[in-house]
Amino acid sequence: MIKAKRIMFVCLGNIVRSPLAQAICENYIGKAGMGEDFIVDSAGTGSWHVGESPDLRMQKVAASHGLHYTHQARQVKPSDLEFFNLILVMDQENYASLSKLAKIEIHREKIRFLREWDPSPDKFLTVPDPYYDDMQSFNDVFNIIDRSVQKLVESLIVSG
């Protein structure tokens, strides 16, 4: 059972998947009346989008589901591995990057795949990156992240 109160979502550039996961998580936690009990953030393994806002295509998809969010992209820092007690990655590349950054076992143990909570995961536990795809891919990714985060939050509140 995980008792996470400080959660970070991680993708490559921190403009599509991870800020969406952060916003969805904050939304579900807020609806449960537990917003004050959690710190939720997101970051990217790469630095090329640092300071940028979330991808407008994903914001549009989120808005169609009633979710409006803002975020400023940032890159993962070594101190994040110490501060956060649950670090959720979107794919194998993110997992490998963070595992390399983690210098001690206790930090590596915090790194998990978001889709571990997905009721319908793929065999690689990957949240695909829709950045170079069509709008349907953005919708598909929204649905994957939404159902995974919903189950994650349910499990955190129950174990709370």
C-alpha cells in the first residue's frame, strides 16, 4: 500500500502528458475534499520546453471534458527524487532516465508507471506521446491518463 502525499508526474517535455496528469490528479483530489493533504507536480526529463505552457491541443481536449489548467514546464531535478514520495512516469524512456538520475535505491523505489493503476493497461505500461499525432491520439491519451489517475487517487485516499 502506498501512502503518497507528494506526487510528481513525469514525461519527456512536460507540456502534454505529465501536466495533464497533474491537473487531473489535483481535480480528483479536490473533489474528494483532500486538496490540502497532497502536493502534486509534474516535470519533464528533457529541457527543451522549460518555461512553456501546456500543449494547446491537450488543453483543448481537457476543456472538452470540463478541465481547464495551466502549468509552466520544468525539468526534473535530483532534489525531486528526495522530495516526492511517488514519481509516476509515462513510458519506458522516462523510467530509464529517472532510474539513471536516482543514485540510491530508496529513490529508485519511488519511480512507478502511471499505468500500473490503469484498469486496461498495455503490456508495456506506456502512456503514448501524442505530440506528433492527430487529435484522436490526444483524446486517447486523455482517456488513458484520466482512468489511471482516477484509480490512483482512489487507492491513495483509501490507504490515506
